[in-house]
Amino acid sequence: MIATGSDLSIMVRRGLLTFKPFRIFVLGIGFFSLCFLMTSLGGQFSAKRSGESPFTVRAEVLGGQESRGVLRKISDMLEVIMKRMDALSKLGNTTDAHRLDELSSALDRIQPVGLVERIQAIAQNMSDMAVRVEQILQRSMAGNRVRDGALGQCEIPKDPHYPDCPSKMDWMRARWTSDPCYAFYGVDGSDCSFLIYLSEVEWFCPPLAWRNQTATPTWKPPPKRQVSRPARTSDTAVFQFDIGTLLEQVGTGKESLSFMKRRIRRLAAQWASAARRLDDKLRNHWREQKRILVHVGFLTEESGDVFSPKVLKGGPLGEMVQWADIVTALHVLGHDLKISVSLKELHGFLGVPPGRGSCPLTGPLPFDLIYTDYHGLQQMKQHMGLSLRKHKCHIRVIDTFGTEPAYNHEEYATLHGYRTNWGYWNLHSQQYMTMFPHTPDNSFMGFVAEELNETERLNIQRNKVNNMAVVYGKEASMWKGKEKFLAILHRYMEIHGTVYYETQRPPEVPAFVKNHGLLPQQELQQLLRRAKLFIGFGFPYEGPAPLEAIANGCIFLQPKFNPPHSSLNHEFFRGKPTSREVSSQHPYAEQYVGRPHVITVDFNNSEAFDATIREIMKINVEPFLPYEYTCEGMLERVHAYVQNQDFCSPDDPFPPVNTSRSWLGSSPSPFTLLPNSSVLMWASNTSSYTSWPPLSALRLLASLEDQSCVSACQSAGLICEPAFYRFINIKEAFSALDFQCEGLESEMNHLYPAFSAEHAECGLQQDALLFSCAGSSAKHQRLCPCRDYRIGQVALCRDCL
């Protein structure tokens, strides 16, 4: 049954036909008109020529010229109407009833009589409709302007608290169709929809008062898809000893994931035993259960995932070792954990709206913490829109080599030559978490090495082969150019390698080396338990293998770098967001473990190398593993971070606003000398301030000229603590250290607070993101906030638990 013009007018009056689907209705009228013509003229159409469209009209139609003119008129009318539909469709339900009546009256006139008369009637009425639509459109737009002007509903608000609102409105007008996510949130091209979006979904425009009233516009955004929050039966974190659910979450389908699961299973008993010991230690401490997302960006297909295909071919495993230990620690500590290794999983967990990533998330962030890497951070930037800026305080970035504040601060890095392909995220420096504690500006996350029980320790001592060495180098390319010192080593020891190969022995490996090929972890461990020496070639830097060798009773021999390797002289470090100078292959082993377990020597000095090998032959060492690399040490550290680090709550101003600067009655500063020392501490009877680490751990000292705070604190047997910078960034700190300030300035400088002896000028830090333990200047003595630390756990102060 086909609706007549009268039927259509009734539908319009009853609200059954609105302007939203009006575009479809007009297309239907046009198509119906053409079909009607073809049906009415019947066989008077000649057979179509080869290659012609089935709708091509031949000149032999009855009244040929007249018919073609009528069809052309219909086509023109349809085109005119279609050009007006885009604008008309934006009116939605805001058009008044009398305008619909006017449209229906035009429809009522479609009363076809006779053949040619029918065609002319359709064309004429289509023409009348076009005129009526134009009139309705003009009157409606004029009415809207008058109404909006009167009510001020959709005018751009002029609010000094929202200075970006006008420019964002202009952007939306020009670009709202650039991403489907805007339409998902209800944007339809009207100013009202722009304002609602910019005030309720984003936050560039002020809240609209009329949105809270009953007489609101009929436009309504679509219901937001709710992101399911994890069910939480309790806010208390309880240690978990079963790894079954964790293994399910890690997933399958990649060799990298299989490697991680094998490691989790192998260490499960050690994690459980460590958790029980830590539980006893924390017996009276309540722990909050956190909702945590772990997104391993470098393993996603979208990042290229170059690691998974190389797991069984000698590729680097350090990152997968660390990620396996991170997810295990978080799981064992009892947190509500989700794991993502794909963009699809990331979208689902976060609630990313459909589109190209320009819009914020569809709901509140469903996580308290997000652990990811630089690849994952970039993916979040692309898909979270403005939500990343809003929620980035929840993010922790696993960053092997560290990111210093000068590289992290986007504006400062750009202006002063510190910008690299990484960094510049404007995070708090302690949101970056490293594999080793080499950058105190960052947090030390670490990993674990397997611990030995007493039986295993005794067996190692009994089965050690005094003249057996294992080379640290799984890839054949690492062996190039190493023949000279390998020949010296061969005089004293039998050399074993674990170099990957498929069919033929790699030519880079000397013939006197016994190559076992790539070994599974347990077989490699058995090899290390028999060997006396584990020798590095200088690369890879700072991997987990040396600590595992030392834990199995090996001496680690590594090359000394002179000059130290850095981004200034070595391609590997070029572009990394750090100025750190690496003095050996494994600086942590050199500095925190040291002799007799770790020996560092210049491999280019043949005499020194030969003498070192002869010395090693005489040394006997027992297996050793620093506490911070045990399961208990990592659980303790991660627990402290999760429960105490908070980068979302703004720090209280210090000194407090509108308070007296008299700290201890007549005392000029809140610092006092440590007994028998030149180092200052926080005075115990000074007003208390919220801080983690607690202020009782603070030690204040001045660096030498051209010395970083990292080095200055280490020289005093302390660790630089960036969380304390805000308490020493005051004039009183200079006077407490006997610096006489003839001038006092405040600026963005990653070396500040610092004293310039040349000008007797004191400089305070203007931007908290630039508080930096790293960095030195020949013209400045830096003010350094140091702290004590727990034996075997440099990440935590003595009172930090």
C-alpha cells in the first residue's frame, strides 16, 4: 500500500513523520516518482541499448521532449530539496507544530490526474515543497536565533575560568565530523550539541545552567555505555597464594606469554613463601586493595612485537622477566588485577568510545593504577583522548633505563635541547619505574632472581668446577672482535657458550668454545651452578643474567668503560631520556654488590685482564643475592609504592600559606645539624607535614660544584630523594647551609635549588616537575635532599614501612 499526499500530511501532523527521517522520505518521493513514470509509460520505453543503465529514458517516450523536460524538472526539484535537508535535519524536534502543518499542506496537493498531467502535478508539487521547505527553514533559523538570543542557551559563554571555550567551539564547528566519537556522544552539528559536549564530556566550557532545569532543549545525548567496575567485596587486600587465576589472565598465543607463564609457575612456591613472611612483618597494617590494570604495550601487535618471535632464538628476555614478576607481585599482594596485551583488551578495560581516539572515556576511570611501558603510554595517548591528561597521575611507566626530569618536562626539554623520541610526558618523575636503582629521580621496580635453599647451596659448593667459565652472550654478533681476551681466558679456563643457532655453528664463536646452543632456563641454571666465572662482553647493558649468575655462586667479570658510555658518545643510549653515564656493563653489580662477587676490569688491557683471571682462580665465593632482588624484597617494595605513592592529590603548599616563618620559636629554619655531622636533618619539634617518605628520613646537604645530587648523596652514604625537594626549596635552606644570598631568584631550571658562588645568588625551583637529583653545573652548588635507606632495600627509607 502506497501512502498518498493526504496520508503523508496526516502522518506529519501526528508526529509519525519527523524531520530526522525527512531526508529518507524525500528520497522515497523521488524514487517513487521515477518508478511511477516507468510503470505508467509501460511498453513505450524502447529496449535499452547495450551498456545503458536500466533507468536510462529513451527519446521515443510519448511526448518525448515534453517528458524529458518534466523529468529534468523533477530532478532539479529533488536536488534543491536535498541541498536543504542537511540544514533542515539539524532542527530535530525543535520545529513547531505549525511548521509541520505547512509542510503537510504541501503534501496534500500531490493529487495525480492523467498521464502527463500526473507527471506535471508531481513536478509542480515537488517545486511547491521545495519553496515551503525553504520558507520553513528560514523562519525556523530566524526563530532559533531570536529564542537563543533571549534565553542565552546556546550562545558561547564568556567565562574567564574557561578561556578556551570560544576556540574549542570554532574547532568543533569545523572538525566535529573528523571522528565518529563525537556523534557517539550526541554531537549533531548544532551549537547546543557542541556546548553540551564541551561542558559535560570534555571540560573546556562551563556547565550549562539550563541543563539542570526541566525546560531543557529536546536534544538529549545518547545514553553513555557504562564501563563495568570490578566487583569489590572488600577494600582490604589479602595475600593470594594460588596463581591459577593469574595464569589465565596472562593469556596465550605468543611465545613471550608462554615464557612469562613458565617463569610464574617455576617461582610460585618462592612467591608464596615470601608472601607469608611479609604478611607476618605487616601483621598489624591494613592494606587497601587497588584496582590495577597492567597493559604490556611492547607485546601488542600494534607496536610491532619484535620480542615474541625471538624468545626461542636468543632474543632479549629481560623485559619479559620483569613484567612476569610485576604481575605476580601485584597478584600475590591481593590486588584486583587485569592484564592487557592488545589494543582491543585495552579499549574494553578502559571504556574507549568508538572512533579515532579524539574523545574522552565513556565513564570514570575503572582503575586506581595502570602499569604500562612507553609503547603502552603512546597507545593510551592515541585512544584515550583528553582522558589521558585527566588520569595520567594513575599511570606507572616501566622504564628500563630511566627518564630524568629535564627530559620529562615537555616545554623545558624543547627549549633546552633535552627533547628525545621518548620522555616529554610531563609525568611526576617517580611515576617512571626502573629495572635497577640507577636513577633516584625514578622509582625502582626491579625483578627477582631465584633463591637457593640450603641443600642447593651445599650442592653448588660441592660441584663447582674451578676452571669453568660461561660467556654472557646469546647472539653470535656479540662475539665479534672478542678473540683476543677470549684467548687469554682459554689459557686458564674451559669456556662455555649458549649461542643460538639453527643448523650450523656460528663462525663468530671460536672453535675452543663449547657451545650448548640456546638453553631453557633450568638447564642454563644448572650450567651456572657448575661454573666458576660468568663473563660479560659489555652488552647487553644492565640485564638480569649477571644477578642470576651471582645467585648461583658465579663470579661476574665485566668490562670497564673508559670513558663511560652515555647518549653523548654511544649509539645505544642516543635518544634515551637520560644523561646517565654508564661506567661498566652492569653498574648496579659494580656499585651495590662489588668484590669478590663482581670484578670490573679494562678488557683492552691484556696484562690487567690476565692478572684478574689468575686472581679469580684463587677466589672462592658463596651464592649471593641482594635482598631487594628476592621475592620478599620485591613484594615489600611494591607494597610500599602501591599503598603510599600518590601523584593525584596535589601537595599542600610549603611553607603553608598565611603562616609564620618562625619554625621553632626563634629558630630561623626547620633544619638542625645531625650529631657529629655537617649534614642537616628535619628538626623533630618542627610542625609535622604529610609526606612519604616521612620527613624523619630527610637529610639536607650541599653538593660540590659540578656534582649532581645523585653523587653528593651517595658520597654521604645516602640516597637522593626527590619527594623531599619541596621542603628544601625555601630561602631558609640556604641560610641553614651557610650560603649568603645577595640575590634570590625563582626560575625553571632542573639544577635548582642551587647556589652560585660567583654571583652570591640563590636560585629556587619554579616548577615542581623539574626537581631533579640528576644534573650538575660547574657554576653551581646544588641543594640536595637525601635520605637513609633500609639495608638491602635502597628504594625504602628505614621508616618507610
